[in-house]
Amino acid sequence: MRDNSADLREIFLNDVPMMDVRAPVEFTKGAFRDVINLPLMNDVERQKVGTSYKQDGQQAAIELGHTLVSGDVKQARIEAWADFARRHPEGFLYCFRGGLRSQITQQWLKSEAGIEYPRIIGGYKAMRSFLIEVTDQAVAECDFVVIGGLTGSGKTEVLQALDNGLDLEGHANHRGSSFGKHATPQPGQIDFENLLAVDILKKRARHLNQFVVEDEGRIVGSRAVPLELYRTMQDAPLVWLEDSFEGRVERILKDYVTDLCAEFVAVQGVETGFAAYAERLKQSLSSIVRRLGGERYQRLAAIMDRALAEQARSGAVELHRGWISGMLSEYYDPMYSFQRDSKNPRIEFAGDQRAVVEYLKQRSVNSCD
């Protein structure tokens, strides 16, 4: 059997398949991308064993666990583990600390299915600690540059054009604004942090030591940017992305109308998906009613309602430009213009998308010289 002492760096760099034998409730609180949850015990069984451990000690808890997971239940779980192991002979299994649960899984796989399969010593806890350290080290050792710009200027497009871009919104599955929710939910907080850390790890493995991030608040949707990274972003040099008002309207129309509608339709089907998309737009606008003021909200909401009705009738999205233009000129632009004035001393370059991408690429090259 391969060594249980896995190199965590190599596991995450190479997206090595892993099966998580923790209970579903543990897996839901935090896991890693593409890991499969094949628990030794389900949530109810785990709770019963935990209670037994507290009241009667470890041996009684182990005996109860073997009683709860026996017969057909045990066989079904072993078959699922064996199937995973055969499909991913290069993989690993783990539990929370790499202890009893993963050892039992190993033993049953060997005795019942004839498969020797390695576990990760230290389990989930060791991997989570490793990834936290990856992010902390990057903040301490690397340079960071922040992209700012008015709403709809295309900051995410710049990040995607760069080898050293860290897309916080992408990892958080949220566009960062009041209208930023996608059709699919955000990852959990720990999952968000893990995704970001693995991205950093892979980029640093390519000898990148400067990262570009979007100018974000601490919270992206409902996910918090790691505190030390956020603090670093507040003092980092700023590059300001510029675009025409018309260009920004078209970009928001694509992102928040055309693409968002397509997301909901893909997930929920045409009829249900369109209704959910329309409700999402309306909720996004109503979420900032206090900041907009009653009169402005009513006016923009009426434009949005007409636009949605026309989109439902004919598929045309042109009327959405009305509320988008109003939101930009009356709400977002004044707010961002004030923020730019406060950040002016940090701005080291400003230009359109092509110029900003070229500047940031050259800046990254210079940092490696």
C-alpha cells in the first residue's frame, strides 16, 4: 500500500482524488473541491456514538459504532468505498484527524474488499491548517495590487486575462454587489477560503510572487475575505480601470440580465427559471430601497417591471438599460466617485481595459526580475 504520510502540497497541486469519511454534517461545514463524502457513519449514528463516548468511554462508543454500522448497512458503505478506490487508485481517504474512523475504513476495505488504500495522517484538520498557512504565507511574502473602477467597468475580465489574478468573487460565487447573487448558492465560508488557498498554492508553484485582486469590501455576498488579506488590500497599490458609461451599461446588461437569466433557466428550466430570475432582480433592487430613497426606488422598480414583462413576452432585454442607467448614474457612480477620491493617493495607474491589462502584465514581469 502507498504511504499514509501524504504530501499535502502535492495533493492539492495535483487535485488528487479524496474520499471524506466524516459524517455529512461535518462535510457540509467545510471540505475541498471535488472531494466525495462517503461517510463511515451518518449524522444520527455519529451523534449516538458521540453521546456514548462522553457517557461510557471510548470502548463502549466503538462497540456501539460497530453495532450501528453492520450487516447490509456496512456492506453498502464498503462497496461505495471500494468503487471509489478502484476508480481512483491514486487517491486517499481521510476523516477529521486521520484517526479511528479512517483507520476503520482502511481495515474494512482491506478485510472485506481486499483493497489497501492510504489515509491522510492528520486528516481534514491537517489539510485545513495547511491551506490557512498557504494564504497567510502569501500575504506575508507576496506583493498585492488592487484593481478599482466604477461598477460595470470589467474588473473581473481583467483578472481573467492575468496569470496572477485572484478572483475573489469567482471563488465566492458572487459578483460582490447588491445584484451579485448567482442562480447557484455560495460555497460555505470554509470552502471559500479553501478554494482561494488552493488557487494561491497553484499560482505560487508557478513562481508567481505578485497577485492582483479586485477592490472588494470585507464581505463578498455573505463570505468574508480572510482578514489579513483584506487588511493588505487596504494598503496595496491601486490600478483604476476606466470604461465609458455606455460600455458599463452593456456589461451589466449582459452579466445581470442576459447571463443571470440563462443561469436560472439552466438550473430550474424555462418557466420556473425565468420567474426565479425575475424575482431575484426585484429582490436585489428592494434590498437597497433605504439607500435609494422611496421615490427613486419606485421609479426604477417600475422600469424594471416593464423590462421584465417585455423580456417574458418577447425575449428582448433592451428595456433593462433604463433601470441600469438610472442605478449607475444616480446611485453607484456617486458612491464610487467618492471612494476613488479617498483612494487617490494609492492609484499608480489608470486606463482602459487593454491598457490596464498590459500595465499589470508588465508590472508582474518586472517584479520577477
